Amino acid sequence: MSRGGVKSFAGLAEAVGEKSSIDGAKAASSIIPRAGQSRSVPLRDLVGNPHNPRDTLGNLQELASIAEHQLQPVVVVTKNAYQQLYPDTAVDARWVVIIGNRRLAAAHKFGRPELDIVIKDELAKDRATLLTAVIAENVDRSGFDVIEEARAVESLVGEYGSADAAADHLHKSKTWVSQRRALLKLAPELQEATRRGDLAIREARDLARVPLEQQVARWRSSQPESGSADKSGEGALTSEENQSDRREERGEASASQIRTVTRALRRFEADPHALAAALHSHLGDVGSRVLAAQLRKLVKQ
């Protein structure tokens, strides 16, 4: 049953300890989780990432089942590791959730008193590594809109010092990175239209090349007259174009990852870890577990 919970990522960063909507007393334990191992901890000991690039939590109803079971642990770093990167950011919990903030918010909303966590302080070796992990987890997922992506990518470019380095670490093409950054050159009204899907991504990229003061007028002049019979059809078309752009970008990213796997395969004898890392990046956690299980079966035969 819904308990209300938090309404935004900013609120999630404050919902700890006595401020937690779920006290988590039933999950209290004297055993401290070790790095790399999954363990259940009270919700009151977890805080959302204060520097999460996402603006909104999205529809948490799709995560309502977390009240009964949690399919994947959230990834956290310790308070000390996080504050080494952000010394001016107050953290009032033992662990900061890096991957799984929506699951944390859903636990608050639907009354789950604890969450399974995995501690990975290696993600906090520097800000760029932490931000890369967050972006890679969210890009191409529903609810992480293109403007949020653009802002996150821009932050990552600042951390790494170049767009090419950011593209390499995200396993995205340089074109994808430059296209996302271009969206930040749009007028605020057009950014919101892109968020809603009223402005197709490819059209938004073109408008970003127009002087800022002319963008809105250029866009409006290209729209059908208000109340015309084509208006609903135009809205459907832009939505389809956005979906088409997404598919093209995912295909482009997939091709880039496959090239990375191929290069790593050629260097397998000298650097087997590179192949493992490339496959994990391409397949994700679930796919990597399936592959590992199949390899174990083959080795036993």
C-alpha cells in the first residue's frame, strides 16, 4: 500500500534518518556490509544522490512491486567516499545511492523498510567516474528525457575535459555527444517542447544552429495553424520522429560497443579483463550473468 513517500530526487536526498518515511527498524543489523557483497540494510541508512542529474522521479507506480520483492540491489558508495568528492555536500546517511535512486524512492512510497545494496566505492574514485556510472545507467531509459541527458553529458564533458573523452567513457559516438550538447543551445521554451515530445529531436538539433532570439519564431512558423485538421497528426508525427531518433541512436551506440568488443577480443591473450569489461558494458548486468552461466556450463563439459 502506498505510504506517500518523496516527490522528487531533491526530496529523496533529504529522506534519511528521522526524516525517512519508513524507519527501517525491522532491518537493523550489527553486521556491516562488505564491498562487493549484497546485503539488506534499513532505508534510514540510505540517501539519494544529491548530485543526481535527473530532475524528476517519473511514474513510480511501475515499481510498486518493490513492496513485495526487490529484483536487483541498488549500488551505493559510503558516506566518506562520497564526501571525498563533494566535501561541501552534507550527507546524513551511511551510504549514498548511486544506481537505483528510483528504487529507493519507490521503497519510500510503497512502504518497504529495507533495500538490498552493493557497496562500490571504486565508483567514487573521482567525479567523472561517478557521473559516468549514473549516466550510463539512465541513458535510453524511460523517464530520463533528452534535456536531462544533455545536461548530464555536458557535466561529464567538463569533468573529462573534452567531448571525445566523454564519448569514449559512455561508449557513445562523438556525434551522439555533440547532438545532446547542441540541445542546450535551445531556447527554454523549445527545451520544454523537446521534453514533451512536441519537438522532434532532429528538428531541435537543426533549430539549435539558429540564433537564440530567432529559434522560437522559426519553430512556430513551421507549425500548422491552430485548430487545423493536421494538428493532431503533426503531434503524432513528431512523437514517431523522436522514437525513430532514439532507435537510430541506440543502434549507433550498439555498433560502437560491438567495435569495442571486437577490439578487446583481438587483445584477449594480453588483456582478458578488457574483453570482460567490454562484454559487460554491451550486455549489461543481466546479459553478463546469462553469458557467465553458459560459459560455466561449457567449461564443465
